[in-house]
Amino acid sequence: MSLDSVVIVGAGHGGVQVAIALRQEGFGGRIVLVNDEPGLPYQRPPLSKAYLLGKINATAMLFRPETFYVDQRIELVHDRVAAIDRQNRRVMLDSGSALDFGHLVLATGAHNRPLNVPGSTLGGIFGIKTKADADLLSPLVKQARNVVVIGAGFIGLEFAAVAAAEGAAVEVLELGDRPMARAVSPQMSELFRAAHQGWGVKFNFRTGLAELEGEDGKVSAVTTSDGRRLPAELVVYGIGVIPNVQLALEAGLDIDNGIRVNSSLLTSDPHISALGDVAAFPCVQNGENLTRLESVQNAVDQGKLIAARLVGKPAPYTALPWFWTDQGNLKLQIAGLSIGADNYVTLGDAAAQQLSVLCFRGEELIAVESCNRPGDHVFARKILARPPALTPAAAAAPDFDLKAWEAANRP
Amino acid sequence: MPTITFIEHNGTRHEVHAEVGQSAMQAATFAGVPGIPGDCGGACACASCHAYVDDAWAGRFAPAEGTEYDMLENVVERQPTSRLTCQLVVGADMDGLTLRLPAVQF
């Protein structure tokens, strides 16, 4: 029997992409997109930067206008899925109604790892995950004079750059010894450290959060793990996320860090797929190890792959991961995964804030980080998507140029 | 409301009513034009919204610069009138603009 309906849980990049791609692939059955947030589905990346700064409005963040969903017969249901009944292929909703599915796609994303120190429930403390978070935060950023950021990852630093640009004194607490330590090379961390310091951001490395102090229910200061007290009317944290696996767990699906899927992005139930931030998949670029990636690219490409499979065009997921972050005048684009990198070759000039770092594991090029060298990023994606591999010796040659190399080695 | 025509590589035409102030990429994605994924949402990070400005209009835009220029330099099938449509802001004077989409969108 051919597939007659697809229910998608979660309306972030991955969930919306499945719906759009299903129609593009010619799927004629019912598509229901269950969204537990108000309004039309929107893109999250601007929440910590352009939207927060007021550079773009809420409409510009939407994936599609309402007419698109109507025209494409994509049913938007504002509700929360309470449970999955695998036996009867049905999801139960908080509102009490239920949806039958031919296939179910879990695109439930992740939530911010919460702060767990005394004072964490005071006002003026934010993670940034939803438009509602950004809407509350936006006016406060403009008023705040003392801002403390917990965690020097992408989100924390994007926000630190925004807060510094708005004139606040910004202190960043980070347990590691450099910015974005889990995501980028030491060379790239150093460029960003210097840039943020240039914008007035103060880093406190190897420093945790001990306590949040408040006045009248609002945060007024933070105490660091080394006993210092920093004034703060506004605290923003970005200390990682936790995949939203609860539904899948309760339904008895295999869980391993995220919802465990195979290379086709199927869960342990052949009628249920999972994708995006919540899915742990065997990653080609990570030695086939189960990997969970939190990125737009991953959600979008996995969404396309699932849609293609559901219309009878199965393929293993092998897409090259890529990421970006915008901080102040810096655009960092990363192609590939640098896990296990042990050798780096740099191109460009860190002092001029134009730097690419080629990350090798042994002789194998595994990732390229480009700051304000977007052309390198485009080439890196071409090079990393297929052999022959670029060796460190070739990359370290005088006047090495990625574009020339790619042209000379194009298959 | 300016009308912009997007022509897919296979010749399929899409006439899109665009809002002044939105990007051409967004006008296309909002209207469901295939062939413009616009994966990064207009952050000029992914180069998936490449299009060729019709010759008749080529002289009416400021040339690509900065990040857009650098990325375009390295996209597949670059032509002199290539633009990343997330960086093309729709103006009232763009009624009738034609944008052609490349065979490979990257």
C-alpha cells in the first residue's frame, strides 16, 4: 500500500523541510506539521543576531507565508504531541485529539541545557531558543549596562557581540580555555578571542558560574567559580543543548544521546524517521560513529533525504556538514567536521581577520574553517565532498591557493 | 508589488509577486520556486540562492561586493551577471525583472 499520510512533529528547519520537499517530490498524500510554538514556522539562526539587533523583522524569519502552506496542502497544527501509539500508528495530542500516520517524522529538536546554580530562576536570565526568548531579550539588550554571558560557544559569542555593539560591558564565563573550543581550531579561537576583546568583551576562561544574585526578583550580579562578583542586569547562557527525546523514549524507540537512526534516518521503528538536532545518525565524516549535529544544514539535508525516501528514492545520508556563525563583522564558515584534527595549515592573515584554517587528521583533510574568506568556504565544500584529498604538504606550499588547487584536481 | 520572473534551468517560469524590501531569494522561496533552497535564510553563508540577472537588467544593479562577491567567485557556473539573490533587495523599480537559475544550485 502506498503511503497516504506523513505526520511531522516539530516545525524547525528539519520538520518544515520534510513537508516542503515531500510536495516538491510529488507526494500527494496528507502532510501534517505539528508545531508547539505559536505563529508560523520560522528560522532560528537570526534570533541571536540579526533579529535581536532589529536588522530583520519577524516576517523575514518565516520559512514561508501562510498562503504557501494552504496552497501546498500542508496542515499546520498548533499543538504538542503527548504520546506516540506505535501499534496503531497514531499520535495523541495535548488537546485530546489524535492524528493517524502512515509515516511519522520526529523533528523535535533540542532545548537549552539549563543553568543549575542558585538563583537560576531570577528574571533577566535567558537562553536563546525561541522567538519568544528573543522578543523578551531584545529590549533588555538595549538597556543593559552590565551583561554576563555564560558559555563561549556560538550562541554565547553571537550574543556577546550584539550586546557589546549595543554598548554594554560584557563579561563571558567559559569553563574551557578558549572560545568555541569544541567547534574550532586553536588558531580560529585566537582570532575570535582577539576580535571580541577589541569590541570590549572580557573573557574569563577556566571559569564557571557559582551563583546568581538578585534584587526584586531580577538578577543583579553573578558570582564566579573563583569567587569574584560581577554586576549583571542581564545574563545570557549558551552551555549546550539537550535533545528532545522524551516522546521517542516513552514510545520505546532506541535512544543513544539522541534518537538513534540508521543511515537512512529511520528509527528502530520502520514507520518512524528522525532528523536534525534530535537524531543520532551514523556519520560518514565521523567514522560512521553515531553523531548528533546541531545545524541548519544537517536539518535541511536530512529533511530532503527523508522526503526522497518516502517517495521511493532511498539513499544513505552522506551530506557534508557545514556551519556558520556571524559575530560582529566576522563571518565564520566551517565545512566538514574537525573531530580528531591533529595538524593545521592556515591561509590568509589572522591580524586582518581573514583566515582559513585547514584541519587535517594525519594526511587527510577533514575540515576547513574560514573567517571572512567565504570563497575558501565554497571551495572547501567542493574539495571535502569528494576525493582526491588535499594533503598538508600540498596546502603548506608557498602561495597555495584553494581555488587553483580545486581547479587543477577537479575530476 | 513588483513581479519578478524566475526561470528554472529546465525552462519552467515562475512569476512571483514580491514585496518591496524583501530579498529576491525570499520572494522566490515564499512563492515556492524550486531551485532556490536559500538554506541559510539569507545570511549570505551558503551560496544556494545563486541566479543570473537577465542581461536587460544587468546594468541596473550595483555589482556584487564583499562576502557575496567572494562566494560568487567560487560557485559553480558563475557568469558575469551572477548574484546571490538573498542580497538583492526588491525595489519598486524591479517590476518585470527576470532571474534565471543555474543548473547546479550551490
